[in-house]
Amino acid sequence: MTSQSPDQIRRAARLADAREEHARLAAEVAQHDISYHQEDAPTISDADYDAIRRRMDSLEARFPELVDLFAKPRIGAAPAEKFAKVKHVVPMLSLGNIFDPDEAQEFVARVKRFLGLAESDGVAVTAEPKIDGLSCSLRYVKGELVQAATRGDGFEGEDVTANVRTIKEIPHRLNGNAPEICEVRGEIYMTKGDFAALNERQMQQGKPAFANPRNSAAGSLRQLDPSVTAQRPLHFFAYAWGEISDMPATTQHGMIEALHHFGFKTNPLTRQCQSADELLAHWHTIEDQRAALPYDIDGVVYKVDDLDYQRRLGFVSRAPRWATAHKFAAEKATTLLRDIEIQVGRTGALTPVAKLEPVTVGGVVVSNATLHNEDEITRKDIRIGDTVIVQRAGDVIPQVLGPVTDKRPAEAKPYAFPHLCPACGSVAVREADAKGELDVVRRCTGGLICPAQSIERLKHFCSRNALDIEGLGDRQIELFHAEGLVMTPADIFTLEERDRRAMKKLKDREGFGETSVRNLFAAINARRKVAVNRFIFALGIRHVGETNARRLARHFGTFEALRSVASAASDPASDARAELNAIEGVGDVVAEALAEFFSEKHNEAQLEALLKEVSPEPMEAVQTSSPVAGKTIVFTGALEKMTREEAKAQAERLGAKVSGSVSRKTDLVVAGPGAGSKLDKASEFGIEVISEDEWLARVS
């Protein structure tokens, strides 16, 4: 063993003393952090706290060995090249919105109807401020923080674990006897004061100011370098959960108390209310306090308190039936309408967009706003040159409410909506439905020859809720389309091979480089296998949004099964059309759109090319172990133990497909009193029929 020099011996002694002092100071800081951020009861002044941190910094500067993740967890990992994807075990779905007091009354009444409760029965509902921030999910295993993810599209988010570890109000280890798996959800936000100070620093450094606290919080969290996030004053309120191995409470209010006990800051304005009137009273209380709160809120969230009721209520589309957001009144401003621009969407819809003199509305600078359609422009008599009233509510797209007519210039003329597509010159028409009523939207008839539609379809195909191809955004798609590199979805997946053979490589083009091109090709290749519901949605079939794409994926299982039936459904009287119509929530309009899409020869050719590159895979499983998983169920007649909607929701939770009509593909009919023609048809086809009690026994 090599003997130590006197200097080394003296340094080792000083290091031992420093390590002891550093550990003591770190413990003090940890306790003060809990007092300040979790208990809202600081025990020392800010100056004294800063003095402790400065002493720790000086010790670490002299002895770098003292810097470790446990002792100083707020600044950590090296910058990442990009965020990894995280699939949420329990989806992080969005909330429906209400804006009127009557809608709050209807929310409670609707819950009672769904649950089969009498009007006089009480239903407890919690009310909590709706923080205007960024949703985040925190996963703890055996009490330790192991992963943090953004909401993303609700089913898949981004891994921001390293950044979240820098936020002081988020504990790295849970207090008490927390469940082994505990996924905590809440809102990351920035206070108004911190936002103002951050913008002051930005301006002093010659950098652009942030638009509002929410945007600055979101941008701060999504920094590739966690040390940048660590310098931003972010906060966190916990209010929900995802996967939990052992529920610590049976009510929403009880769960909030449990989260606070685990070490999270929860909102002190959360209340348990016993009626719609109490909800509205608390909504008004929070609205009155809104301006004085240190953080931005844009409404109040109502949640049915009983967790068993929440389970029974389930979800509709992408939102829970047991919760809604009661938003505050929209903020308004007036500004000048400089022009009206017509944008052409992927389905050919001509959408008028107001080009405004920039104005701040609700803390956001607005220069564009929707005018909806030509009928709205005519009804409101909006003219170029008008001073107009602009409204923005939360994240809703700003809209023009109408003109200030007494400020109208004399030369302003009524707006003439174009009857030709501005992108391709084709005639733009308003289609009539079966009753002869005109569609409110005027559409370009150019179809596949219209470059605007082609570009918008490609943008939709690559968008977040479709294939979500990172690095292939609007600007890249417009560039690739203009140069003829990507004209169809299949071209995206052959781009790398064609680039190898090209004289001028992508990496040599302006705005690109070797690393960005390598990352782009990696992102494209990562999407060669994709969930079938995402694939269906990505195709951009008219009337087939995310919800209908999931319904179709659940019903058919594979893309080829959907394609086979839809291709045979062009005849309205065919069995294939009847099968599409029978899918719960689909109906005639969607069935016809599917039949039209899959019978178009050009679409078939594009699909063939695309399916050589991409493999649509089954959606995530629901409850495959249940006795009705994968079966098609029809409910008919009156149900006495539960409402029809509750029965449908229960069947879907258990992995069954619920249909509105009986066909040869129906597996089971649940019949209550008063069942009529559906029962007769079930008998004709030899389909099993059971009572409501038998259904409950089967799925219990």
C-alpha cells in the first residue's frame, strides 16, 4: 500500500469533518423543504435557508466528493438527446367542459340517472381549482420515485424523470406506508410572481419573454438539459392517481388526504360538496379569489366522490363520466381584423381564419382566430377592416365574436366567401344531406389533385395522436412535399432508402444535419409497428376520429378485418354495411364514409404500398380474462338493476363489444322486460339470450 503524504493526511481529516457537516446541513435542508413546500409552514426565514445552501455549496466546491444524488438531488443528469416514450398503464384522459351553472346542475342529475338513483338521493362531489399548468404522472415503486411522464396523448407520454427530480415539491421518497406501486398525478405549474421574475431575467439577458405561466412551465419541464429545469421555479399540486397496488381510501376526498400524507402538496381549496348548489357556491367562492391566488386557474373541476360510483360511471370517448371542468367565463379583447385567410384542410374543408392586429387575451398574444364558416361570417356581418371582439377561454382556439359596428370604416364591404379552392382552383361546394340541408362547410372537390389536402393529410398522418413521428413536423412535411420527396404516407417509410441513392443527401440540405437526419430515420423506423387504432385514425377517413378509430379497432381486432368488411359495404343493403351500422357509436354517416374510403381505387393502391412498410398491431388489452372478453353483446328491453348506459360501460370494461342491433355475429343478448324485435331476431339466429340477473352472475 502506498503511504500518504502529510498533505493527503490533512486533506482526509478535513474531508471527514466536511462530510459530517455537509450531512447535517443536507438533513436540515430536507426538513425545511418539507416544512415549506409540503406543509406550507416554514420554520426559518428565506435568508437563513439561503445561508445554509451557500455553506453547502462552498463545502462541495472544496470537496467535490460530497456532491451526490441523495445529498443534492435537485440537479442531476446530463442533457438527453430526446425524450423516451412512456405508455401509461392507466390512460391520462382529458375532462369535458361546462360553462353554465345549469350545466353543473345537469352534471349531477346525469350522474344520478346513469347510476339509477332517485332525484332526492344525495351524491357527494369534490370541487377543486383547475390549475392552468402541465399534467404529469409520477410512478413510485416501494416508495421510491422511479419514473415521471407527461400526459402526451393520454395513452403515451414523454419520460421527464430527470427533470422532475429537480422540482422541490415532488418527493423522491414517499412518507408513511405507501402502496408498493403508487402512481401519483397532478399539475406542474409556475406562480405568477415567479413567472414575472423569470421574464425579467429573460429580458435582462436579451432573450424573448414567455407568453404566460403555463407555457413557461411546460417549456421548463421539457428541457433536454435537467440543469435548465432546475433553475426554473416549478411547483406541483397532486390531485389524482393512476395505477395503485392497494387503494388507501374509498373516496376522492380520502385519496387527496392520502396523497398529502404521502408527502405531496394538495390544493387547500378542494372541498367535498353534497349537492349541485354547494358545488356552484364553491365555484363562485373560487372565482372571487381567482385574481388573488398566486397561480393561474381557469375553472373548477367536479369529481364524484365515491370511487365505486366512479368505477360504475366509467368513461365516454376520452373523458370520464364522473368528472367535468366548470370553466370560468372567457376573456375578451378588441382588435383590428386585417384580413380573412382561407385554409384548406385534409378533407377539403375551407376554413376562414381571421388575421388580427396582435392583441393580448387571457395572458396570450393572439394574432389569428377562427371565424368558423361562411354562414357565421354572414350572420355576424364581419368585414375586413372591422374592429372585432375576440374571445379566448382556456386552451380553446380564439374566436371572433362579432364586429364593433360603430367603429366600422365606410369602405368596408361584406365578405364574399370564395367558391373556388385557393390551393388548386377546383370548385368548392356545400354538400347536401339526405334531407336536402346544406353542410355548413364548403369543401374543395379537387380531392387527390389538391396539394393543400395532400399536405394536410400527411400532417395528420404524422401527428401526435396518429403515428406520432418525432422530427416530421409541419415544416418538414411542407418542404418534403414541395420537393416531391414525400407525396403519400408510404413515401415516408421509403425516404431513407431513396436518400441512400440520391445525389443530394438530406443531411446536406439547409436546416438538416447528419444527427437530425439520423434521428428522423430512427423515428420513422420506430413507427413501422403501430397500434391498429392509431393506424386507422392516421388514415384521415372522414368522420373517423380517435374515438371511432378505437371503436373500430375494438370491434374488428385487425386492420384487415375492418378493410374486408368496409370494402364490401358500398351497398347500403349489404350485410357488411349492416355490421358497420351495428357497431355502438358508429352509425350510417361513419359507415358510409368507411365504405367510400375503402372502395376508392386510389386509396386502395396507397394502402397496399403503406401496408408493405407498416404493420398495424392489436390495441392494448382490456380484460381478456373476463368471460365476455371479445364477445359482441346486445342489451335490449328494460334493465332493473342498472341503467342501460351503465351496462354498456361495464361490458366494454370487461373487453366485450357492445352493439346496437342483433346480427349473425352477435354472441349474447341480455334481455329485460319489454324486449321486442331484437329478441325475435336472436331466436331466429339461434343466439344465446340471458336475463339481467344471469348477466350480473356471469360477469361478477
